[in-house]
Amino acid sequence: MKNSFKSLSFPELKAKRDELTKKYMELRFHMVIGHVDNPLQKRVMRRQIARLNTLITAHEKAAAKQAFVAGKKA
């Protein structure tokens, strides 16, 4: 699951992050209530969200760098 996000495009990464964030919030709610089968799932989801954030930031930095280089050449 670690490397499955690298093949996604930038909008897909953002959509996936939003989806996982929503699921994470629901999981936290269910943990408070006490109806969770696998409590380690919370840690796994948090790390997946962090991986997505890292990839999104890398895409944004690459786009900013390309815009800077293109502006500098013009």
C-alpha cells in the first residue's frame, strides 16, 4: 500500500487525501464510542494521509519550480 499512491495524478491525490481524512475522522469517532475491530487501523490511516500530504507537497513544489523557471526565461 505504501507505493500505490505514486502513480496517481495531482487531483487524484487530493481526492484520496480528502477521502482518507473523512474515514479517519469517522474512525476516531468510533474509537471514542468503542466499536472498532482493529485499533491499529488508526495509525495506518494517519500514515497514509501523511504519505499523501508528502506527495501533494512534492507536486506543488515541482509546479512552483517550473513556473519560476518559465518566468525567469521569459
